[in-house]
Amino acid sequence: MSDRLDALLTVLRGLDRAAVAVSGGVDSLTLSAAAHAVLGARAVLHHAVSPAVPPEATARTRTLAASRGWTLHIFDAGEFADPRYLANPADRCFFCKTSLYGAIAARTSDPILSGTNTDDLADWRPGLRAAAAHGVRHPFVEAGIDKPTVRRLAARLGLGTVADLPAAPCLSSRIETGIRVEPELLALVHRAERLLHERLAPRTVRARLRAAGLVIELDPAALDRAAAAEGALRAALGALTTLPVRFAPYRTGSAFLRSGAP
């Protein structure tokens, strides 16, 4: 791993200053730690809040930044003012990232960095088009670093439990393509996932809002536990929503419908 870390530090040493876009997940927080190790106070964190961002991610970012003395700017990127984003098309992420990077660029002239890693390049990610349009750099990609290596770097950089954080894309990713993104729907998704975390302690949980209702996707072990407690879980979820609820195995990006995408 030392060669990958050296490659990352080399990329960062080529910068005079940096604006790190931080979601609160393992990738962006690890990049923040590496950037501060090289640039010190010349690396500044930028974290956007909105109904699509789980409050735990914001709290985690605040806590880590405060404990390490990092400069952190928190702001509303404004994607909920964009009707194209709210319509939830297949390329919704393009409009979200356009708002994010535009908001950061309006606040600083420093180069913008993202926590994208090489594994992210294997998927269709419209947000990368927005990044390219704003000249955003991806140091992990430039250094040839994949997700497992990011986690090892997080541990090496002393980030503790951050290294083991499960993947946690924005809450809008739980809303099936074509269903309008609404704050109350995102709040429902978040409450359902928190309930499942409390009851089942799953490794992975996604509350997917589909045209046919709410689908709770779980990792295999948690799905077995859910089957054993299905009655109680249905009653608890029924207190949150009148939508039909069913349980299913976790599938990456299963709320995303590619049809109609360019």
C-alpha cells in the first residue's frame, strides 16, 4: 500500500491549495486527511447540506474537522431549487454535482478535489461529467487507488471507525428514477433506514421508494433476522408510512432505471 500512498501524496504535493468536497463518507474524509497531511491549513473542506444528506454524515464531518483543527465550510448547494434535479431523471447526479461544484467554485478559486476512486469509474456516473465541466480533480484516481485501498489508507491515517463505514450514497439514490424527489420522501427513507439499523444492526440497508411501494433491501444475514421478526418490523414501519412494504436482498443501485439515459 505504501506505493499507493506515496503516489497520492505526490499528487497532493503538486497543489498549492485545495478545496476538498466532503460528503462525510470514507472516501472524502480520507482524502481530507491526506490533503491536510500535505497542505495543512491550505486544504479547506466544503460540505453541502440538504434533505438528501443524512444528518449523521454532517455530524461526522463536523466532529472530525473540529477534532483535527480542519477548516470546514458548510452550505446549501441549492440542488433543490433545480427542477431538473427534482424530476429525478436518470442523470439526476449530473444536476446535483453541477450545483455542488458550482457552489464551491463560487466560494473559492482553489482547485476542487473529490474522493472519487478507481472503482467508481466502472459504473455509469453522470456526476463525473459535472466534475469535468468544473475542472474537479480526483486524486485517488490519479494515484490509482481503489476502494479497499482507500479504507486501508483511512486506517493508516488514524481515522478509526471511518475506515469501516459502509457505502452511503445520498438519500435521493433511494428514490426510483422518475419519481419526483421530495424532502418528505427523503425523510421517510432516512427514518426507515434508522429504524432498521436500530432493530437489526445490518451491514447494509437501503429503503428504496418505488412506484409499487417501499422495498427494504438488506444484506443476507440481516435479511434472515428480518424474516424472524417480520411482524414486529412491519408494525414499526407501518407507523412511518401507509405504503406497501416488502423485504428483499440488497442490490447496488436497484432504484436506478437506466432507460432513457444518454
